[in-house]
Amino acid sequence: MSGLAKAFALFSGASAIGSVTQVIKGKFTAIALGAEGVGILNQLTSLWSLFSVLASLGFYNGLLRHLAPSWDAGDRDAFRNHMSSNTFVLMMSSLLFAVGGCVFSTELSALVFADGGERAELICLIMLGLPIFAAAQVYRAMLNATRSVSAVVKARISADVLSVIVLITLLYLIGFKGAVLSYVALHALYLGFTFYYVRKVLGMDVARPEPSRFSFQEVRVNLGFGLNGLIAVSIGTLTTILISRWIIASLGADSNGLYMMAVKVATVYLGGLSATAVGYYFPILAKTRTDNEMFGVMNRTWSIYLFVLPPVIVILMSTGDWLMWLLFTAEFIPAAILLLLILPGDLFRVSAETVSMALLARKRLVLSTGSYFLWSLVYISLAVYLLPRYGLTGVALAYLLSQIYNTVQALTVSYLVFGFVPARSNVLSSISALVLVGAAAILVLMDLNSVLHIALALALLGLWAGFSCLNQDFRKGLRRLLDRIGLSSKNQSSSS
């Protein structure tokens, strides 16, 4: 468990730095492009995300699943065979999708922007990043499969920091197209750094794909994972594209910019969780041999999330107006109210993903994909119903309600398939987290003066922390944190 906690700390640290770079990039993008430009750019990157999923064939989880045992067994030949075979297939696939995206760019532009093909050139431009992304994914999988957490974090931080300079430069030189090219540059930087760390940590012989090692069998074993990942992530991305298109068509691109910036504030600050889940939690879950062992990993991981998420969510909700002004511009302040629905939705989302990842780890791929598809249908249906009635607030409410459904669904399926029952401590932690987040949302809606608001928010956090101290895992984590702070203080005093 200490390994998972350490990985979470490292990924969260990288996420914090990544959040700073995202903040800087978001600020410059908002100033340069405005809400309308941000709405168009986000829809463009969502389309690219769909193509990147299709181009990568959904192989990422399969790569993790098959590279990790080879490395643990010390079988470098098997590791290299799997890496080489899948790299060549993914490079060919990404090139084909890049070309196809350019050939049909006019039709795609009309489909996702409702603009008659006006933005075809921008679609062609962003498709340049597909082969770069596919190669970087392979090297990222290699680092995660060998649990080279520090290398993964360093590669991510290095690419994020340098991409800020690239974005500012290109925005200044060529405007909107510069923002698109900087997105491609980010993936190019990440590819460069992941390759460097694979060569440094794992060895040059492992880093270099070799045509002589190609075997279709090495590709075939990833097809099941690929199909599941392809369908699941495509469904999620298509859902985002469809809802954004409805917002653009109904309320305008500027409204889509407001909604997507609210989503970005949530996802950027909670990014360390998903990075930990994919990079560390899933490989550990996949290696468990018994159901009880798997249940232990699930419950302990969920407990970490339940202790970390609530205070972060309360801070983001309480400072929403200020954050939107500081991170972007005054034009985006109306999006702050959406955080009161989106952030609690993410609390449910993380819980659902933590539980449902067991289906993927145990290769229950049809159930995993089917569950995700049902969530998507619920989200889209609610958004279609609520958008005309309540505007952007309706879309955010649809997200929250769909994630509540997703959590209930994940728990039900996991119980029926594996017999998984959440630990009593996690049930109590979930209830206290919901009470805390709900109370914080009410404080924001009461529109109190800032001093009173901060005082009440701190009081809520104190009550939540006091209740959480009844949980043994929380006490242990808090004790380790305090010990580290104390050790740090001693070192500083002795050095001075």
C-alpha cells in the first residue's frame, strides 16, 4: 500500500506542476482567443482525442498488461518482442488515420462544428500529431509497466513546462493556428522525453523497435483489450463532442468555451488521480490472484481518493469566481457556478472508476464496455432533456446525475460478478465526503461575504477531518504526513 501511496504522491505532484502549466496556458489562450475561440479549440482537441483513440487501437491497457509480467520475469526478449510488434502496427494505424482525417476534413468540420466545412484546415493541422502521440504512448506504457514512476513523472513535467513556452511563442506569432500547433508540439516534446527515459532507465536495446522482432501473435493478444479500450474511450470522447456540438448549435461557441473551461478546472486539478489509476493502480489490480486480494487493493485505493478529493473539491468550489478570473479572464466567471455540479460529479466518477476497473483487470471486457456505454446513454439523454430547459446548468446537472448512476451501476455489477462489497469505512467516508461537498455548495449559493464564507468553509473542513480521524487509514496517512513535516523541520534547523 505504501507503494500506491507513494505513486499517488508522485503523480499528484506532477499533476500539480501540470496544473500550473495548464493554468498559464489557459490564461494566455483565454486572453488571446476569448470564450468563443476557446470553445472552438476545445471542440477541435476533442475531435483529435477521438482520432487518437482510434489510431492507437485502444492498445494501451493491453500493453501494460503484457509488458509488466515480461519485465518482472526478467524476460527482456519477450518485452522487446511485444514492444516492437505493437509499435509498428500503431505507427501504421496512426498514419492512416492522420491521412484520413485530412482527406475528410471538410466533412468532419461540418459535422462537429456545424460550420459547413469552414475549419477543415485546422483539422488537417492537428492531425499531424497522431503518429507522434501513438509512439509516445508506447514509451509511456513501457515506463508504467516497469513501474518507473519517477521517469514517468519527469517526462510529463518536462514536456508540460516546455510546452508553455511553445504555446506563448506560437500564439504571439500566428494566433489561433499557433494554439493548434502548440498542441502537436506538446506531444512531440512528450515523445522525446519518454524515449529519453526509456533509454536511460530500461536501456537502448529496449528503446529501439526492431522489425525482425515483429510477430502478429504479440499484436493479437492486445486485440481484446484494444477493442474494449477503443469502444470505451471512443464512447466517452464522442459523448463530449456531441454535447459540445449541441451547446455550440444551441447557445454558441462562447457558451461551449464556458462549459469546457469549467470541466477543465475540475479535470486539471484532479488529474493526478487518473494518472495514478492508469499508471499504478491498474497494473497492481491486474496482478492480484484472489478476489479477496483484489478487494483489499480496491478498498484501500478508494479510501485514499476519499481522503484526498473532498478538501480539494471544497477549495475549488469556494474559490470558483476568483479562480475563473485569475486563471482565465472575467469573461469566464459565469462558469464558476457550474463547478458546484461538475466537481461533485467527479467525486462519483472517481469512485465508479476505482470499482469498475476490476472488470478490466479480470478481462470482463464486455461488461466493462457495456457499463460505460450505458453511462454514456444516460448522460446524453439527460443533457438532451435538460439543455433546452436550463442551459449550461442543465448540462452540468446531467453530468452529476449520470455519474451518480455510474457509481450505483459499478457497485451493482461488481457485487454481482465478484461479490465485492465496499468496506464499512469507505461507506462512512463517502457519506462524510458528500455531506462536506453538499454543505460547501450551499455556502457558495448563499452568497456570503468572503470572510464569513472562508471561516465557515474552514469549519466544515475541520469537522470533516475530525470525523475522518475515526478511520484508521486516515490516521495512519495523517501521521506519516506529520512525521515527514517534523523530519523536514529538524533537517532545516540542523542545517542552519
